Amino acid sequence: MKSHQSLSLKLSLVIMGRSGSGKGTQAQYMLDRLGKGARHIETGHILRELLTHKNPTTILARDVMKTGGLFPSWFGAFAWLRELIEGGNAGSHLVFDGAPRKVEEARLMDEVMKWHGRLLPFCVYVDVSEKQASARLLARGRDDDHPEAIRNRMQFFKKDVLPVISFYRRNARLIHVNGERSIEDVWQEIDKKLLLHFNHLWPSPSKQKKK
């Protein structure tokens, strides 16, 4: 019973935005605020790790990543479910970065958190225009940040990811911030809005210093 009660106090934060929105940086700020033991479930990193293995599934998946396509919902879900089941991280605060990317995956994540007795996932949307996000990705210069892949990512964001953001908005589990400002300004707004929503469950800087 005590274990179940402790899970009910664990946060599941989903950070969303176009590729190049800076959501990974903001995820790190959230992890630092949540403190020791909080887990960053960065789907893109997990998928790239999986693709180091060679088998029929990963050969197909490499083509998807190379062209900037969208992985099937089940592939993305496998990545974060592995972190919970095999990694044993269902008892930690979780920050999901890169998932869910389709509405059916968001519903599955809700189901998984309900089963664990955790709070339902709450979404932070870092809003950056397509033009600004594309410019940032080109400047980053990663191998999979070529123009065709970037265009494809922007397309699936509109087609598949924006409906996920609408799903969280309809369910009153969304904060929306303007990501076209300084990193610190974006973080301060996220921090303030998460405190307003979660109250005592969101750690304040003063509480962190006392620990």
C-alpha cells in the first residue's frame, strides 16, 4: 500500500515541440528541479541506441530516421515502455522527451500511468515556428539534420503531433509557452506555470537548497 501511495505522487511530464524547439534543454531544467532520481526518457536517444543493432526491424527503422519520417506508435511506445518495465523506472518522476507522437500513443501512456496508480501525464508545449525550428536544426548540423529530413519532420509534426497537443489541451493537461525567447526566459515561464498547476508537488528552488 505504501508503495502504491508513493507512485501517486510521481509526476509524468511530457515536453513537446517541433524538432529544434529547445525542448531537450528545457527537459534538463525540469529534471534538475525534480532532483535526484528523476528520469529523462528521451525517445530519440533510445531509438538511436536501438538502431546500433542489426536486424530486419532496425534496418527498416534506419530508413525512417534517415528521411526524418515518423516511427510507428508501437515503436516509440516500446522505447519508453522498456524504460519502465526493464529499466524499473515507474517509481520515479519522469520527463518524456519525444513521446508520445500520436494520439493513440498518448492514450496508451495514460493507460500505463493509470495502471501504475500514477498521476496522468501533463504536457509542456514549447512553441517555436517552423521557420525558426528549421533554422536551428540546420545550424546544429547533425547527420540527420539535412533539408529533406527537416521538411519531413515539420510535416509529421503538423499531421500527427499537433493533434496530441490538442488532446492534452482538451483534457486540461497542457501549458503552452513561447519558445522563441532566451532559454532562461522560457524556463522561468515553464517553472512558474508548473508550480501553479502542481502546487506543493512541484519543488521550489528554496526546498531544493534545504535538501
